[in-house]
Amino acid sequence: MQTQATVLGRFSWKANQPNVAQQIAGAFIGDLGITSHLFPTENCTEAQSACRHAVSGGQPELSAQQLESITFYHFALAVPSRRNADDPQVKAGEQLFSQLKCDACHTPTLTTGEFPQLPALAHQPIHPYTDLLLHDMGTQLADGRPDYEATGQEWRTPPLWGMGLIEKINGHSTLLHDGRARNVLEAILWHDGEAKISKEAVKKLSKTDRAALIEFLNSL
Ligand code: HEC
């Protein structure tokens, strides 16, 4: 949208948004019906006459300056710090995470690149536990809905940082793109396709090892 070209996606379940500004502008138009210079056309179908005749808040409704401020606010948000990182059970779970090849997709460490908007964030090691790439997760998780170059069976690896605080902050523990998993273990057991080997290995773990893996995920 911004560059009028197909570029590498980073954000959202299917990695269909290339940067934070476009993700935010996409939410403004898609979720709130507010236009911006990136999405200048109201999100009404032919059939929605009330929507089509509703009062406009300007053209666009969200100014470029407002979009820039909101984007900057998101750049500056911190992720939660880890809890219990040195706990022996958490450490054991961390080793299992690597042995089970979870880290093949949920990459523990990435380094940020140039970031002129906020130079303090440039060239920093971060621990998002994602490769930000699409993976074929098998037929059970497929939504059959291709999105740009993502097939109906592909999903972007979601980051796992903050995982252990989801229930406390959001008041629910549901996971995966459609919220079908009630907890971390259910989310893992839905893994298939490229992640089948990891899933099968988790099924063979002892009760103690499985508890350690979950404890590690909850420390993120
Ligand atoms: C082949 C890549 C791949 C491997 C290997 C993999 N995952 Fe995932 N993981 C994904 C993708 C893609 C999703 C999102 C799937 C969806 O939402 O339908 C996901 C989702 C998750 C979620 C839910 C996150 C959320 O926010 O909803 C958890 C927890 C998770 N994985 C843990 C693990 C663990 C633990 C392992 C190792 C046993 C593992 N994953 C191995 C790619 C992978």
C-alpha cells in the first residue's frame, strides 16, 4: 500500500503487513472505519447504504501527523520483562525448547537493524521467539484463505514474548489464530505440517519435562 509493491511482510497472523504504520492504518480502516492517507477509501460495500451516507470525519479522517504519533507510540512500547528466568525448572524447559526444535521457527534472539525514528532501539538484541516467517502448519490449522503470498495453510510464527502474562493482562488464555487452544499445551498439540516433528516429540515427553517446557513458556 505504502510502496505500491509487494514487500516482505512482518506483522499479523499471515504476515500481510510490512510495517507498523500500515498495520495501524489497516486496523483504523478495517476495525474502526477510519480513513487515513494509506487507506483513503471508506470501508463500505455497495449494499451498506447507511455506511456510505454516514458523515465523513475529513479526507482522510486520520491526519498523517496523527498516524505518525500513534505509530511512534507503538515503537516506544516495551515488552514485559521475563520472570523466573533463573529457576531450575524454567532452565530445564528452555533446554527442551531447543532440543524439541521449537527454536527452528520460534527464534529466541534477533538483532534490530537501523532505526532512525528511535536510535536507542537500533542494533539491539531482542528475544521475540519468532522468525517472522510463514510456515505450513498442516490442514487442521488451515483457514483455506490465501492472503497475498501466504497460502490458506500458512501462518506467521507468532512471537512468544509476554506469553506467561496473557491470562493476567487479557483475562483469557486462548491461543492460535482463531483462539481455539485454551492453553499453551493445546496450542502445541495443534502444531502440524512443518512443526509435526516438534509436536510428536512433545507427546513423548515425561510429565516432568512437559511441566518444565510449559513453565519456561510461562516465564516469557
Ligand atoms: C514449523 C515452525 C514451528 C515450530 C517448529 C514450532 N512452532 Fe509454535 N507456532 C508456529 C506457528 C506458525 C504458530 C501459529 C499457528 C496458528 O495460529 O494457527 C505457532 C504457535 C505457537 C503457540 C501459540 C502462540 C500464540 O500466540 O497463539 C505456542 C505457545 C507455540 N507455537 C509454541 C511452540 C513450541 C513449544 C514448539 C516446540 C514444541 C513450537 N511452537 C514449534 C510455528 C512453529
